[in-house]
Amino acid sequence: MSSSNGRVADLAQFRSVFLIKPSSLGDIVHTLPSAHFIKRAYPHLELRWMCNPEWMPLLEGNPDLTEVVPFPRGEFKGLAAVPRLYQWARALNAAPRTMPEITLDFQGLMRSALTSLARGTDPVIGMSDAREGAHLLYRRVVPVDKQDHAVDRYLTLVRALGIETAPADVEFPLPEGERPDAEHIPSDFILLHPYSRGAGKSLSAEVLQTLCDCFAPHPVVIAGRCGEPFQISGGHVTSLVNRTTLPGLVWLIRQSRACISVDSGPMHIASALQPRTLGIHTWSNPRRVGPYSSAAYVWKAGRIAHRHAFSDEEVRSKQMMDASAARRAADFVLQTWC
């Protein structure tokens, strides 16, 4: 199933790449190094990235990309989802673009595979961890290790194209961001991102208050989205909860002294931009979904270490962060980075 030179495809034979990774926030970040390696190896290629509209700000101004194609996922619901998706993809196929084109499906779901098929390009290449039978629609399937971090799984696909991906050359081209619309944002602040959509990942009100108390008088900014945000006291605390756009969050991460985030998309942005990042993991596996940067640290199972340093028993732990652990985490941040 490989080309004569051992690659799944020879990118020198193509003029365009249709890259499918519409979501989620963290996965968009994880795919950036792959796109960067492809463009660096083949500067002539035009890279078109299909992305959900809400995450497109992460790709704005990316010098590796020729075009960001919005994927209107919200329109594909209910019983009519498949025919609507196919119709949309056929219309996308009719749009002007540079040929010949190859499709790389980093998403690995049936809707992404169907989009690839309807797009009309050939070949369509995906990974062995694709779900919902998506691999049945691929021309080439690249074997990947499900236990690897997402960044490494995606880079496996890139290497199957004959492109070298040295760890020292991994880059995350992200935008500069935009200053949030707030009257006052302190300088040299510690950024806290305590909320996640994933069950059992967000910090409790007690833990968040404890962290803020421990950092006093050092300025703290709290960011993120929450249906009912906690009321946190402290004159050194600035809350921008539910008041920050994605570009605003990127700006805050870049400006921060250090960042503490629960396992979430923003944690992966922080890992890419801010070497002084502490990711908080409860039930999730930091080896697979932790902050990718070798400089970042992880709180897991009651201790702080780099993501590869946790034992199998610790990885299986579902320990939540309590007030005592929060105090130890705050001490670590203050002593290490402040």
C-alpha cells in the first residue's frame, strides 16, 4: 500500500494538500507542527485546512496555510446529516482550487472521511486509530500507536510521507492574540484556567480560592468559560471569566508570568506558548493528553512532575486536587517560576 519509495505518497507530485482537522481546540493545536513540517519540506504546496468556525482564530495569519476552510458542523445534525454533509462537500469540491490535491485526514471520523471522499481528491490518507469505520474510505492507512500523545501520532503520518520530524524542530505557529477588553489587566500576573467541559476536570471553588490566596499579593488573572463562575475574593485577583475570546486567551497566555490550567484545550495552547505551564490532571492520562512541551509540568496523583515521569499506578489515579494539594502546587509555582 506504499509508493515505490516507501512513502504512502510523494508530496512532490501534488500542488495542494487538503488537511482535515476541524476540532477540537486542543487537537487543532496538536496538528500545527504537522502542517508546519509539511510546508517546510515542500514550500510549493498550498495547504488548505478545514476547521470549525469557532477555532479558526487559532489559524488566522498562519504563514503555512493558503486557506482556512470553515466546516459548518452545526448544520449537520439529525437524520439528514449525511446527505447534507455530502452535498456541502460536493459544493466544496466544485470550488476553485489548485490540482492535483491530496487529502490528509487527521480527524479520523466518518464525517471527515465522507468529506474527503466527496471532496474528490485522490489519495485520501488517514491513520489506523480512525473511528466509525472511517479507514474504509482511505486509500492509505498509516499505523499509529494509540498510546502516543496526539502530537506524536500526527507526526507519524507526516513521517510516513517521507518527512523528517526532529523533536527539536517541533513548532506551534499560533497567532499573537488580542488584548481582552478589560479596564485593567495587571502586569506579571499568574494565569489560572480552572474550568473544563470534561466531567471531573474543573477545579472546585475551594481549590481555586486556595490557589488565589496562596499567590497573594502576586497578581492573578482567572480566565475561561463557566456557566456559573465562582466568586473569588482577593484584591490581587482579576476575573475575566466569560469575558475572554480565543484571541484574548492567547494574548493572556503570552503575557502571563506562569499558567496553571486544568486538562483542556487552553492548557495545550499554554504548553505551546508558555514554558512555565502547570497542567492539572485528575482522571486523564498525562502521557497521552498532557502538556506536550518538555518544559511544562503536570500535577497528577498528588505530585508534580513532567508528563512522562508518572507510573502506571499514578496514571490510573483519579485523585482530585484538594486545598492541601493546591497549596503545594502554588508553592511549586512561586518557587520555580516567580
